Amino acid sequence: MAATRKLMSVRRDWRERDVRVVLAALIIAVATVATIALFAGQLQRTLVTSASSFLAADRQLEAENGREVPQAWLQEASDRSLETARMVEFSTMVYGADKFQLVSVKAVSDSYPLRGQVEIQQGADAPRQMLSSGPAPGEVWVNPRLLRLLELGVGDSLDVGNRSLTISGLLVREPDGGFRMSALAPRVMMHTSDVSSTEVIQEGSRVEYVYLFAGEEAALDSYYSWLQPQLEPSHEWEGVRDGETFSESLQRAERFLLLGGSLAVMLAAVAVAVASRQYALSQRDTVALLKTLGVNSSGIGRLYLRRLALWGIVGAIGGLLFALPLFWLLSSVLGQVLEQSVDYHLDPDALVPALLTALVSLFAFAYPPIRRLKNVPAMRVLRSQPGESGREAIPDLMIAIVAIFGLVWLYAGEVSLVLALLGGLALLLGTLALLGWVMVTTLRKISGGGNAWRLALVGLYRHRRASLSQIAVFAMTLMLAATLILVRTSLLSDWQAQLPEDAPNHFLINIAPDAVDQVEEFWAERGQPLRNLYPMVRGRLTELNGQPVKEAVTKEESVGALNRELNLTWMQDLPEDNEIVSGEWFKPGDQRGVSIEAELAGKLGVEVGDKLGFTIGSDKVTEPVTSVRTVQWDSMKPNFYMAFPPGGGLENMPATWITAFYLPEDQKSALNEFSRQFPTVSLLEIDHIIDRIQQIVRQVTQAIEAILALILAAALVVMAAVVSATMQERQREGALLRTLGGRQSLLVRSTMLEFAFLGFFAGVLGVVAAEAAVWALQFRMFEGQFQWHWQVILPIPLISALVLALFGRWQLKPVLSVSPMLLLRRLE
């Protein structure tokens, strides 16, 4: 028993290099996954908080029926520790300097905004100020264009109904200034306490009450669960994820963070797998000695299970001790990069994937070889004939695959992500098997010699099993890292394409048919030709296949498009950012049919061939669905749920026209001239929306870069672990070569070339598998178009070859600095 305890003592284990490698891999794995999980969660909260400024709150409740909500609703929110604010929005005529102008008024309470800030100026040439409150009672902030239209200045009076208010600032930007029809007129912001004295709002007035809520996500969800049964059809509860302006980009960013965390789990599992399997195989002699000392197989199993559990606990604790300070450091850097304060939040649930990854990988890879060794006679083990065949190792491979992808599934919860990565891995392993056959067939014909190239190729053949194993791990590592790089490149390209520098920042709405040519001529003379003008008809979708649409659609589906008039249009050509997903676009001469937006079609259960009925004024129009198409709502261009062919169902219907165009800041003065020449055309400025979205996209880009850097660091750690696992054998060969008279320069060149070959082959396999995974991810998770990424594919194999050549040189350091005899004694 004393001998057994000595063999299995912690102190003896700690002296073994393989144990230290396992512990280092465990610590790095836990630290990497925990840091990325914590950091990704912090990024997600920060991005959502930043995006919430689009609503000036975390949630909005809109009452479009012209009545305020019961006070008990607001009291309930306060009881649940939620912050609240109130807005009143309406349109009215204002008077100043003997001129009248239609404006859109927003009256705000003292606590507005709950998220974001209001940007104002004290004068046209004054510096801009960021404020966390609205105007004081008795004051108004107005859009700069209104001052030019009324020829007023800051400090003058503006009459709103029966109340005269002082203009105390220019309203440059409001955090929730989204794309609303009420924003067509110049904005005026006032205090809610002044609304009643204006006497503008009367019985039957068109007015919208908006209530803002902010607080913890759990409290908001709980409040909505309480509120939902009391909401009427005219009430709309909205969060930042519900809007079409930014929700898709935010979802893509969150999916990327999910992908980054999932790849971190896989990389950590690979690192622990390589180190723990090397440890398990090194225990062959220890298992044999334990058997000769009378320890039975079940006793050996219990001893190693306890030992692995101990290393797992030590590695997990060590990893967390590294992860927490690193998370704090990265969060601090995040605040500086995004130029905003970051609220630190340590989510214990984010640590679970890290701990499970380390422990599951440790037992899934280290214990199976030991389990087989304990059943092999001691004499065969001592003769280095453990009886392990390739067939017996197949269960280990199956356990490994199930363990790794089970961890990814547990972490991500996305079946498509798991299947995409599994498909890429299957392609990689299949190609690797083919490469192994080619390697054995080709390299067996090469004989050794004094040439570094020959020695490198002979070394690959001599270590063919180890080389193929290393190529497999390197290729998997590069596949995961390359997948993240390629998805990141695609995401950023998509965002930049959706919002280029010259994205439309102005809309012209309600253009009369007889004024279309004059409007086009006006902007063409000023060097801003209008690219696309669309007719627009207001109508309601009322029937689906002859039934009232609200009866045909399941009650569980809440479809806002059924509760309001839709903008209908006709067009000959499919917009360049629309894509047909089923059916066919209108052919020249077609006069029947309608094309419906894909998401709305999915909610309504509409397919090609169904008949849709529309009510337009007193007229009814029924057309078959001829195509379903996707629409880029965040492109800042005119988009429509329904499109008809020219001369089709909308012919002879009263229509106005709409267009969007880009106008540089230095040509803004043309807007006043346009408003005077075309007073009936509504002008909507959306510069602030464009700026805000571009700011969020920049923040997301910086977040993606941070996650990518962490993943690449983890990939380097995995590669170092794999090289380290075979270091002892290669150092022994290097010492023998030196003993036999081999020159140091020959040894260095041949080893670096051997590892460069490994790196190049692994790089080629990795990028091919990554492209396969990205192909699946682009369609399933990110809804994008796949394309080959040659600018990334070509450099990766070369970089991989260089990095592994340097790792090979690092392996030789002891061989070159210590005498061969001393090194051989150390390695025994």
C-alpha cells in the first residue's frame, strides 16, 4: 500500500511534465472560455443598452387610441423598481414672426430620456451639448429648419395653441427620433406640464401617449407578463429588438458573439483533449506497476478517477483566478474604446460552460485510454504492447465527438450552429484520411540524406501517425479560427453595404403625380438627382383566400400589419436589395398579381397562389400572390410590404409618390428653398438615425474584433499544446542526431521545414473546412449570401506554416543549448 500511495502521490504527479501540461491546458481552457463568455455577455448588455437609446428607454408602451393608460399601470411599474417617463406626441400649427408652420410636437416629462441623451445647441454657431433631460416648463427646443422657415432665433417666442413659449435651444438630435410619420414636420420639444395650457388637445384630437420604462431585464419581462392581459389592440409594447431599424443588425451581432463563445468551447476542448490524452498514454508504466503490486482493475479506475477529478478542480479554480481579472481588464478597455461607461456585471451562469468544458474534456479524453490499460495484462504493458488497435480507439473518437458537440449545443442552443461545425469537421476528417493515404504512398519512396528537405520529408513519414494527428488538431484549430474570421468579414461587409457613406438621409413623401417631374428637376439642377421614385397607395389587407384575414390567421399570431393601413406600390423592376424567395417577379406586360414581403407572408401563412384582398378607400382589390421576397428594412430606402405590377390592381387608384436621397451637410440650405417651392411635399430628415446606426455598428465592429483576438489567442495556445505534447520524443531524436554528428544548422532547417509542411497542410484543410462551415452558417444563422473569401483563404496556410515552423524551432532549443548526453538523461 505504501508503494501504491507513493506511485499515486500528488507530489510525484506534479513532477511529471505531462501532468503540468494537463494542468496548464485546463487553466488556459477555463480562463479562455470563462473570459469570452463573461466578456460576450458584457458586450451584449452594453450593445443592447446602447441600442436602447433608439427608444430612449428599454421598453416603450404606445397608446394610439388618444387616451392615457391607467395610473395603476405606472404605479405597478414603480413598485417593480422600474423607471418610467411619459411623452405626448401630436401635430399642430405654431405661430411666430407673423408666420404659421405645421410642426410635430413631442412633450416630455422630467425623467425623459431614460436611455441616451438629447443633443441641443444654444445657437446656430454654438457648441453642441449632450443633456439627460428635456426642456424646462415654459421653454421649447425646435428643429433648426423651423427657425429658418419662421425666421426666428433662440430667445424669441413661439406660440403653440394658446400658450407662448420661449425658444431656448435648437434640437439637433433626440435619442428616440426614429422613422415616424409624425416626424415629417419639423420637431418641437416641450414639457408635458405645458400641454394642457396650450388647449391644443381636445376631444377627438389625434394624439399619441408614449410611456417609457427602464430597469433590469427580469423586472421588465415580469412587468410585461402582468401587463399583457390588460393591453388593448391600440396598445403596442416595443423593445429595441422589435424595431426594424436596428434589430436585425443587433441579432446578427449577438449571434456572432454566440458563435465566438462556441468556438472558444471547441478550442478549449481540443487543448484539454490533446494534453489529457498524452497524460493518459504516459501512465502505461504506472498502470503496469500498480497491477504488479496487486491493485485490481476497479481499484486502478477509482484511483485515476479521483486523480483526474483533483486535476480538474485545480485547473478550474486556477482558470477562474485568471479569467476574472482578465474580464475586468477587458471590460475597462471596452468602456474606453466605446467611449461610454460600462456597468460591470458578473454572471455566474457564464462560468458554467467553462467548468463543464474542462471537466468533460478531461474525462472524455484522458479516462478511456486508462480504462483500456487497466484491462491489459501487466507484462504486455511493460513490453509497450498495450494491445490498443485502431478499432478499439473508435469508441474514444465517438465519445470525443459527442462530448465536444454536446458542449457546443449546451452553450449555444443552436442546432444549425452545431450541424454547420459538425459538417465542416466531417469534411476535414474525410480529407485528412485522403491526405494520410497520399502521404504514406508518396513519402515511403523518399530516402534520407544530408539534405534538410529530405530529412523533413523522411521525418513526416517516420512520424506519420503523430503527423496526421497533429495535422488533424492543427486543421481543426485553424478551421475554428478561420470560421470566425470569415463570418466576421462577411458581417462587416454586409453592414457596410447596407449603410454606405452616401446612404439616403432624406425622404420626400406625398409628392403629387403632377409634381413628380418638377421635383426631379429641382434636385437634378442642384447635383442630387433622385434615383428611385415610387408611387404609394394607402390600403388595408382585409381578406385571405376569400376569408376575413383576421379569421384566417391564427389568434396566436400578433401581426401589426393587420391593424393599420399599409403602403402599397407598383413597380416594374425588383429593387436591388430585394430577393425573390419563392415564385417569380412580374414580367413585362403582366397586370395581375402581387408580391408580398417574406416575413409578413410567414406570419400570415401566405404562399404563392393564395389570393389577397385589399380595401382602398371604398374600393376592393383582389390579386393572387405571384412572389414572396425579402426586404432590407435597415437599408434606409423606401420599402413596401406589397408590390403590384404597373397597370395592375392599383391602376387608377389615387396615389402620391415617395423617394429617398442623400444630401450632404453643406447643401442643407436647399431644403428650405424646396419647402417654399413645394409646400405640400413632406420632408423627413433622418441624419440622426443614420448617425446612430453607424455608431452602433462601429461599436459592434470593435466588439467583434475583441472576441476575434481572444479566439486567435486561444488557437495559438492549442497549437502550442499540441507541439508540446510531442516535444519529448522529438527532443530525443534531435539529441541522437547531434550525437551521430548532425550539424545544428541541418537540424534546425529540417525540423522547421517538417513543421512548415504540417502547418501548410493543416492550413489548407482548415480553410476548406471553414468555408464549408461558413457556407452553412451564412444561410442558417446570419441570413447572408455566401461568397469565396480568397483574401483570407490564401494567407492562412502560409501563416500557419510560418507559425508552426517557429514552434518547431522552439522545440529544438534544449537540443541546441544542452549537451546531447545530458539531454538524453533528462528525457529518460
